[in-house]
Amino acid sequence: MPVRITFTSGFEVTGQGRKWGVRKSLLVSTLDAKLHTGELRFSNELLAAEALRDELQDFQKHASQTGRRRW
């Protein structure tokens, strides 16, 4: 069963069952860590695997002058 995850700017993970709200920084940093440790892999059968891998590797974190992180 698919799980719906909405990227949010909040601080708390919210939701239950198959609907969740998770802050973007947590999702991106977790994906980035798992991609770089080899824990996240893509099936060769996934048509967009290479594009998805490239897109995730291109994510960059920036901090504004106020300290807010942007991806």
C-alpha cells in the first residue's frame, strides 16, 4: 500500500496510517545519507533510476543570513 508523504516546513512529523507530513530537511538529509552510504539503491528495472539518482545527488543545502536552511 502506498504511503502519502507531504513535504512541510514545520518541525514535527505529523500524521498517521498512510498520510504523513514530514519536514523537507529531514527527508532530504535522510535520503542523502542513505544514498551516500549505499543503503538506498534503485532497481535497474526502474526506468527513471538514473535520473532520480542524479537529482538526489544534486541537492544542495544553503543557509540564509538568518540561519534558515534551504534545499
